Amino acid sequence: MPFTYNRTIRFQDTDAAGVVYFANVLAICHEAYEESLNVSNINLQLFFRNNDFAIPIVHASVDFLRPMFCGDRISINLSPNQLNPQKFEINYQIITPENEIISKAITRHICIDPTTRTRKELPLEMIHWLQVT
């Protein structure tokens, strides 16, 4: 079952044409990712300032199926998938209250040692998050 994050599109998310600016869709997806970590009892302050590991995004893509406007209510369904011991991806579906898919996104993440910048296995807290989300 995917994790669902509900949100309202804000004016700051939009561009001069009044639709969500393309890069902000990834920011909204990242909000959903952060909230899913938070509800899994991962301390976000420690997670993003960890000296033992870092989990950067190495790939991101978005498909836009319909524009989003200020005031639109959306839900982001997030489904992570472990690809190997060091890597996972998250599939996002942004949907309307009527369950219409209006955008899809993917982010791919790897685990690295923050000092050497070399790959390492995902920590147990992330393995657990991948299994329960």
C-alpha cells in the first residue's frame, strides 16, 4: 500500500502562467518523501545531517499529464522500491480528489559515505522504511 501525502497547491508553487512550475513538482514529491520518513519515526534532523551516510538523488524525472493550479487539492502516492543493497527508487503519482492521475515522477537514490563519497549499503532504518512503505 503506498504512502499518501495530501497537499494544496500554493501560489508560490506556480509560475507566471499560473501553473505549477515544473521543478516544484519534484519539490512537492520530496515533501511527500520527507513526510513518509517522518511517520516511520525517522528523525529528519538526524537523517539529513548524518555523518555515517548520505542518500542523494541521482536521477529524477516527471511526466505532466494535466496542469496544476493554485488552490488545487492533490494527493501524492509514494511507492519506494529497493533496487540493490545501495540503491532505491520512489515512484510518485500525483492525483486529484477524483483519483485522476495528473503527474507521475520517479526519484532514484543511492547511499554513500559522506566523507569518501563512495557507495555503501543502505542503513537498517532505510531498509525498514522500504519494507513498510
